[in-house]
Amino acid sequence: MPLKNLIKLREEKGWSREKLAVESNVSYNTIVKIEYGGIKNPKIETVIKLAKALGVSLDKLVG
């Protein structure tokens, strides 16, 4: 489940990766790996945390 829209949605909020890490309770390293394609299929728990922090649906985050 690649998160095609993660960078775009994060940048639309004006958030750094660090800010997203704090808001979502997902580690900074995990966010970097997801954004750069190192983690192609993050755990569903991680996806839910990121979507919640960004205030978007899972569908919107996944693209």
C-alpha cells in the first residue's frame, strides 16, 4: 500500500517530517523511509496514524 500522496499532503499543511512524526506518533525514520520508497507497504496501523494526523481519509493518503 504505497502512500502516493504523503509528501504532497504533508507539504500542503506546511509540515516538516519532524512535525508529522510528532503529530502522528510515527518515527521520523519511518516517515523518511516511506517517503523515499524504502518502506513500500507500511503497516496499516502506521497508515491510520498518518492519515489521522493529516486529517485525511485512508483513500486520499494512499491515492
